[in-house]
Amino acid sequence: MAFLKRLPWFSLILLLLTYTTFGWVLSRTRTQPIIWLVVAIAIVIFIAILTIPLSKMADYSVSLFRSNLKSFGIAVLGAFLFFLIVARFRLFLDTLVIIAATMLVKIDFQAAGFSQGLAFWITTAFSFAGLALGVLAEKLMLNYGLIL
């Protein structure tokens, strides 16, 4: 019971709601099953990246800028990402909300003293549960004629 009291419920519910919205939007576009697999893999990779300690992240970022070719590639990627932000601002905002909610959960888990592995699995479970709830809500509302 003490374990459940230590969980950061507010940020987990916020994460659940953001992924529910994402699942709803993705389900409304009638995506192919392969896209769902790619989204699931991307969610796991994103959460894994967030649970890596910052010292290891700093080691990886230093290795990115060791050569001129890598620095040029990062600059081109940054320019392309800036173009995507301008061109698809709504998509950028939705992605930013998901990133912010996930980072809030990570910070709350660190403050509560959870291990990185446990934080990863709980965050992943809530993310997938939210995604599934969004799909389920969209399907139910479509079946009952509440949305067109």
C-alpha cells in the first residue's frame, strides 16, 4: 500500500490523458496497423531515452560533436526540425505536450525515489493504457453515433 501512496498520481493521470488524446487522434485518422507498431516502438524508445541518466546523455551528446561532418548533420537536422515546427505547428504543439507530460512524470518519479527501471515500466504502462483508452473511446463513440 505504501508503494501506491508514493506514486505521483497527478502527473501519471496527466500522462494518461495526453496519451488518450493522442490515441484518439491517431484512431480518427484510420491508420494502418504498421503505423501502430511504429508508434508503440517510438513510445518505448522515447521513454527509454528519458530514463537514461543525464551523465550518460552528456557522454552521447559530446560524441555527436566530435567531427565536422557530425556537427554539420546536426545543424541540418535542426534546420529541418525548425521547418517542421513552422509548417506543422499543431502537430508540434501536440508532440510538445506529450514530451512535457512524460518529462513531468520522470521528474516526479526521481523526486519520489523510484528506480529508473521501475519508473520506465510504470510510465510505459500508463502511456500504452492511455493510447488504448483513446482508441477505445473513439471506437465506442463512433459505434454509438456520438461523433461523425
